[in-house]
Amino acid sequence: MSEIHLIKAIALRYKEMPRNKRVASIREFAARSAADKRFIRRYFPDLYSEAFRSPKSGRCSGLTPPRARRAVPR
């Protein structure tokens, strides 16, 4: 089996999983070693970004209270 076919087969297997199981599986695989993390990041960038999503700017994490609205004098 060629490398390209193997990568496509692995990607298909992960995409068929439910999202929460897929994210957990990718994180577990990447946590094994730095080489595994590089492998996932290089060959499956979409799965990697899904599993290790950075918080979106402008969204509250829920840990800090929302800022009070500024009073605008009229």
C-alpha cells in the first residue's frame, strides 16, 4: 500500500468517528510522543486543528465576567 493510500485510509477512518471520539483519539495519539504529534500535524492538518483548536478571539471562556457596557453620555 502506498503512503498516499495509507494516509487517505487513516483520514477516512477518523472522519467516520463521532467528533468527540475523534478529538479524543487524535489528542491521545499526539500525546504519545513528539514524533506522533508532528505526524498528525503534517499529514492531517484539518484533524489536528480540530483537536487542538485555539480559542477564538472575542469569545469569553466563561471564567471571566462579561465587561460592563460603557455609559455613553447623551
